Amino acid sequence: MRRMAAPTAAKCPVGVPQVESLLQRPLLELVFEAAGIHRRHHDAGSLQCSQLLSIKTGGCPEDCGYCSQSAHFKTPVAREPLLEIDQVMEAARCAKAAGADRFCMGAAWREVKSGPEFDRVLGMVRGVKSLGLETCATLGMLNGEQARRLRDAGLDYYNHNLDTGRSHYDKVVHTRTYDDRLATLGAVREAGISVCCGGILGLGEGLTARAELLCELANLDPQPESVPINALVHVEGTPLERAQPLDWTDVVRAVAAARILMPRSFVRLSAGRTHMHEAAQALCFLAGANSIFVGDELLTTPNPAPATDAALLAKLGLRALARDDASRAS
Ligand code: SAM
Ligand code: DTB
Ligand code: SF4
């Protein structure tokens, strides 16, 4: 599969005030600059497409204030034990047939515990990899040895989000720290697995916390290969159920700033697309988003239907990366 050069560290560390100024620039100026940078580093006509599957749902001991799967809140999501390898393979085959190039397995775990369930996840990674898909997993915290075992099984990416700025983190999550997140990211990087790390907009954060998040991401060395920008999905029963809805321009600004600060990363317009007008999504793609989640569902909440996304891509003249590669190969 054709890929651009690996991301590099920012030439010099970027500071929070600089990112605050970036986020406050006139919207179209910001988009114009980001679009230019995007075109210098990427093929602006293609989109990387990841499909998610929740392999273990609900009952999570963490208390992330946005999450449908935390055992601390009464939400509409029912608990389901870890799937069998065959069930995951079936979902991965369907994802590939529908045009995804990466398959991401998510578990509602606080951390990975070595044992039969982790061994089963390693089997899932081996199986999905054997289909010719890129593999990604998001399993909570892990240590160096667990990261190396995932790498040896064929894991290409590990998703572990920083979610928000350091100053806002303890208003949203109380069962782990920002430094816990950074330690897992270090173990993933050390094992040679590509890093997928981003955040969520709309957690009640102000401009500074949003700038802090982008700053943390941009100062990771090397920068994350994949940067998911999620808009909060409001889930009934969670503390953030009634958080102030985001304006679409906030999403465009965050995407554009991420593109300027991390020129080589894949920036994913992630959760929240069901509530975004297609023109707003188009502006995000112009501003440098070059990745999406595809398929009817994210982990536990809806995503635009595949036919809706296909129609949007056709209107914009964008190609899914898997289709793109297939047509180049033939
Ligand atoms: N338990 C693991 C963890 O937290 O890393 C993996 C699964 S967790 C659901 C993966 C990510 O999904 C979270 O870090 C968060 O960024 C995102 N997420 C969860 N609920 C969300 C929501 N309601 N809206 C937007 N993003 C959400
Ligand atoms: C990411 O940044 N977003 C995805 C994935 N990584 C794991 C998850 C979005 C979850 C949205 C809420 C849900 O479906 O439960
Ligand atoms: Fe658990 Fe992940 Fe949800 Fe937090 S975001 S409650 S760690 S599943």
C-alpha cells in the first residue's frame, strides 16, 4: 500500500500561545495555509479509511466522562464479552470488501492483562493482518512487553488518545493521569508500532486546553503517524451528555491547525461526522483531513452510512486509499 514518508518531530517545540494564536486566526486564512501544506506533503485526492470494531464492549472500570462504555455511568450500551476470533475475521472481511484499508479493534479495558484474553487479541491481529489489511488496536494502557507481543503478531498501529489538554484532563477522567497515557504511548513507540493519537473536541474545554492538546501531539517525537480529531458524541447517562454542542468551525479550525503543526501525519476527521453537514466535512478535507472512519458504526454509536460516504466522496472527487491502490495496481 502506498504511504507517504514517516512523520518527523516538529523542527522546534511548538508552544501553547503559538497554537492559541493559530486557532484564533481568520478561518479562511487558516484553511488556506493548511491546504497548501497538505498538498505539499500528501496526495490531496485520496482518503485513508479505517473501520472500527468493538471487540469487548462496556463495563470499563475507567470513568472517562464522555464514554458510553464506562461502568461508572448508566448508559444505553449493553456489556458484551470479548468476541471470538472468527467473529472478528468475518467483520474484517466485510470491512475490506467495503473498501477499508485499516481495521481497528477496540476494547473497553483500562489496561491489557496478559493471559488468555490477550492471547486471543493477538490471534485477532494475526488473522486481520493475513487478510492484507493494516491492523490497529486500542486496548487501554499496556507495558513494553505487551507492546512487543502486539508488534510481533503484526500490529501496525496502536490508538491511544490524549483526549484533551493537560489542564482540563482531570475534569474529565479521574481514574488515570495524563502521564499514564504518555507512558503507554512511549511503550508503543519503543516497540516500533506506529502511533495513532488524537483527542476529542467539545469536552467543555476552552481555547487553552484545545491548544495544549495540539501542542502535546505536535511535540511528540516523532509525531504520531495518525491523528484522530473526534467531536464529542453526546451519550445519554454520561456526565458530558449535555455538554455545549460544538460549532462546525471549531472542528475545521482544529483540523487545519493539526495539519499545519503535523504536516506529515494522517489527520482523521473521526467521531461526530453524522452531525456535520457535508459542506463542513468538505472544508475539513480541504484543510488537511485525509482519513475517516467508515462503516455504519464507530464503537457503540452511529457513523454515516457507507452509501452516504460514497456519495460524498464522489461529489468531492476523493478516492478511498484502498480503491486508489487497487486501480494503480491494475
Ligand atoms: N479503552 C481504551 C482507551 O480508552 O484507550 C480504548 C477504547 S476508547 C472508547 C477509545 C477512544 O474513543 C477514547 O480515547 C476517546 O478518544 C474516544 N471516544 C470514546 N467515547 C467517545 C465519545 N463519546 N465521543 C468521541 N470520542 C469518544
Ligand atoms: C478514535 O480516536 N475514535 C474512535 C477510535 N479512536 C477508537 C472511537 C470513537 C468512539 C465514539 C463513541 C462510540 O462509538 O462509542
Ligand atoms: Fe474505558 Fe476507553 Fe471508555 Fe475510558 S474511553 S471508559 S478507558 S473504554
